[in-house]
Amino acid sequence: MSNMNIDRRSFLKLTALGLVALAAKPALDLISKPSAASALNGPAPGGRLVMVVNLNACTSPDGCIDCIAACHRVHNVPDIGNRKEDIRWLWDVSYDQAFPDQEDRFVAEPLHDRRVLVLCNHCDNPPCVKVCPTQATWRRDDGIVMMDYHRCIGCRYCMAACPYGSRSFNWRDPRPYIKTVDNSYPTRTKGVVEKCNFCQERLAEGLQPACVEACSNGALTFGYLKPGTEVYKLISSQFNLRRKDELGTRPQVYYLP
Amino acid sequence: MYDKGKIIGGLAIFLCLASFPVWYMAASGKADYRPNPVLPASENQCVESAQYMREYHMQLMQQWRDQSVRQGDSVYISSDNRTFDINLTGTCLKCHSSKTDFCDRCHNYTGTAPNCWDCHNVPPLNAPPQGTQ
């Protein structure tokens, strides 16, 4: 390093080269990113994911279980056939079970016969996440409360913490109770807790959740909660309910009565 | 030294018994047994080099698991810049179609019992694996 002098011409050349390199980096990154990488990878593109259930459009009182069947089929949810050990991602309950705090003779009268579709509320303030000792469950930036079955040790604190009963425990190996195993999604194993994942594996492929796709009545709407989206229009334009909102969990499944 | 014969004899018997597994295996011709996992005929290059996969496939799979589940990013870019969908059933088993003839050979030999398959599906042979996880 005897001569650190640099003449004007080479300085300009080097500067220009550096600028080109700086500009090329993002462009190269764009090209080299495979198209399979979806918008859902990494930070959310805006807002958070919510589900809107239109109770009037839902025909579950007439025995329709299209959404439940679709959900449980694509996620290999077993049918144990024993209420104490049931595994449920999406199911229906009576109005007073879904909204115990809204149970009022007159307000709720037209809704009394309604079956209410219930699932994990993917809370903004999820109590299950707080209590999990292994961080097997956590909240993603897009609001999905995820489960990492690899980390779950089956302590069931999350089940105790969840005020919605959205989580189920595998008391036994679920595989013998799955009618047809869909190889595209793993099953679970004995000793882990499972629940609805807002179909994150389908979202990553650009698909809608299985329940939304399966509903032929348009009772389910799903999307990012930000101005302009369909879910935003629905819940900002009319009265809606959330389950046990007063507990401070900030649930993100909205019900239009 | 008292009882020299007994001590040396006892030691000899002990050594014979202690080394029994070694010379028994050598004598029965099983000492040079190799598990010989069956490699896919259709492909000649795995995600990374064969040597790397042999030594570090477990770390790589844990990296895949964390990247895919925790970070929600299911695209793996190999050291030679090829991209793969992070998917045990769909990507690994697409080439290594027989778990019995590939995974199990070495795992049984080394007495390893990974619990991947408690949840991840092993599609029946002949049925091409598909899907996302």
C-alpha cells in the first residue's frame, strides 16, 4: 500500500461501478426469488387475516357440514367417535354456547335456532400463546396463531388458557381414525395439541381456506383486514359479534347476525 | 505372584468374552456389512452433495423445518443456487420413493429412530407424492 492516491478518473469509475452494483442487487433478488414464494411469506402485506361468518347465509341448521367436512378432510383430522377425545378444527354449536354473554331472551330470539360455526379465533391477544412453555404456538405477523407440532410437548396449558375450546388434544395415535389420509398434509401424533391454522398451507399457495372454498352459500369470507377489502367492508358496515370479546383476547372471527 | 495361572487364565477368558461380539462378527462375515441404501435411479444429484447429505441431512432437515414452519418460507435455495420446495413428503420422497429401502436401511443399522413419520406421510409406492408439507 505504498500509493493510496487515486486519480479523478478512477474515482469516478469506481463510484459508478458501486452505484450499478447497488442498483443491481434488488433487481437480482427479484429475479432470483422463485415464484412459489408467496406474498404471505415474511411480513404481512398489510392488515391481518380475519374470517367473517354470516350467520344468516349459513345453512348449518339444515344440516350442511360442507365446510367442516372439507376442513377435516384436507387436514387429516381424525374422527375418533368419542366426544371426550374428539378432535375439532371447525365445528358448530348452539347460539348460547357460542355467545354465552349475548344470551338474552329478546335480543337473541331470532338467533336461537341458529347453529354457529366456531373455530380458532386467531386472537390478536392470544392467551394460548402466552402460556405455551415451549413456544410451540405463536402469533405470526399476519395474525395467524400457528402451531408447531414439532415443539408441542402436550402439556395442554394452551387448552386450559383458550376460552373458546378451540384446541384438541391427541389422546391416542389419530391415524387409525382418519378415513382417507391426504398425503399433502401431515397427520398429527399422539400427545400433541392441534387446532385450526387458517389454512396457512393453502394461503401460501394462493388458495382460500378450505372451509371458505367449500361453502356454497357464501357464508364465509376471509381476507386481510384493511380498508378496501371485502372483509373490511362487511364488518365496518354492519353490526357484528365476536365471541367472548370482553375477555380481552381480541378474537378475529367476526359473526354477522 | 501367587495364583499366576488362575489370574492369567481368568484374564484370558475375560478378554475372550469381552471381545466376543467383535470376533464373532468377523468370523460370521458380517463385520463389513453395509446398509447400502437404495439411491434413486432417476436422479444423480440430491439437494446438496451426497457427502453433505450423508453427514448433515438431519441438520438440513431441521433447518427446513424451522424455515418452513416458523418463518413461513418454504423455498430452499441450495448452495449451487437451485430452488426446492421444503416438503418432506413432496420433495424428499419424490426421489427417495421407498422409505424402507432408503431411510430405514441406515437408521435401522445405526439404531436411530427418528420420529418424522409419526406425522409426515409416507405415500404408498407407485403413487407419486404430492402436496405441500
